[in-house]
Amino acid sequence: MVKRNKSREYTQKEVEEQFTTYITSCIHYWENEKRVPDIRGKLKGLAHSILVGIDGESLNLPKFILAPDPHPDDKPDNTRQGRNYFPENHKSKVKCNISGELHESL
């Protein structure tokens, strides 16, 4: 009889690693894609692949929540200057938010 591990939720670190691994594989793919020889085409392909991952269309990743999270001073500063401002989401309770330091882990 095969003993199975108890199912559990991924940790934030594990989700971050899966996401950055996906991005790294996209970079490798587009770097070596011969059907798109020009740099702009490769960059557009890479950007599209990243959005596919965020949108949950990749086999390896779920859909991610992507919402603005402006600095708390953004709304009052922009209101005072008569400019539009981004919606605030910093009070939302999102589990496993991997944003903020992804650029450092890639």
C-alpha cells in the first residue's frame, strides 16, 4: 500500500518559486524561439506569456489576483491636486500575496 502525504496549501514561498520558475521558463522559450527572430517580437511574446500565466491559462499556474495597491498617500495627494487616483485595495484580505519582491527573486 502506498502511503500518501496529507494534502496541504502551498506556502507563500512555494507559490513565489512556482511563479518565478514559470517566468524563467518563458524567458528561455522566447530567447530560443526561432520563428520570431526580431527582438520586439520576442519581447511581445514574453509579455504575452507572462499575462497568460497571470490569467490562469498556463497548465502549471492558477489565475492570480492582480489589483492596484497604491500608497496610502496617493488618493489624498491626487484629490488635492484634482487628479484621478487608483482604487485602494491595501485593506483587502488576500491570502498568499506574492507581489512586492518578485523582481528580486527572479
